[in-house]
Amino acid sequence: MTFVYGVCGACGRSVRRNSPVPITIVCDCYRLCPLCGGQMKPYTPTLPPRAYGNEDSFEWDPLGLAEKCGATSETLYVCRNHQPPYYSTRRPVEVELR
Ligand SMILES: [Zn+2]
Ligand SMILES: [Zn+2]
């Protein structure tokens, strides 16, 4: 058996796979909640993207805070173990193993 190794640049975890040639894998850390370590769920907006961050609407968001404290159109994963839920915009990280 031949193993290849690599370290994820995002979470610092070392990854080992059984492969005779260098490969690239996707580290699953982008799906883990940084607060509780649980698996986050893919986030599907329930509103069209325009409904998020419509900061032009003064009545809806007079202080311009909405973008910072909730889901945005950038949100990819959500952990609902928290109140409010944790919204993640992390993207998959490719790790080179050799
Ligand atoms: Zn990682
Ligand atoms: Zn969590």
C-alpha cells in the first residue's frame, strides 16, 4: 500500500489517503461548524437573493445591520444548534496529497 499525505490550508488537519499517485481531495472542514464541531446543513435560501441585503430599503433596515447578523446570498451552510443559527460562507478547500 502506498499512502499520500497533505495538510489542509484551512483547518490545518493532516490528511492521509491510500493512493499510488498524488491526488487532490476536498477537505470536509468547510461543512463543520467552527462553534460546536457538528456537521452543518447545506443552506437553501427560502427567499430570493434580492430579499437579502436590500440595504437600499430604508424602512426595512434603517441601520444597515441586516447584512451582518444573518444569512446572506453568500451563505452556503448553516448550523442550527445555535440561537441565532451559525451561517457559514466557507467554501470547499482542495488539499494536494503527495
Ligand atoms: Zn480542512
Ligand atoms: Zn454549531
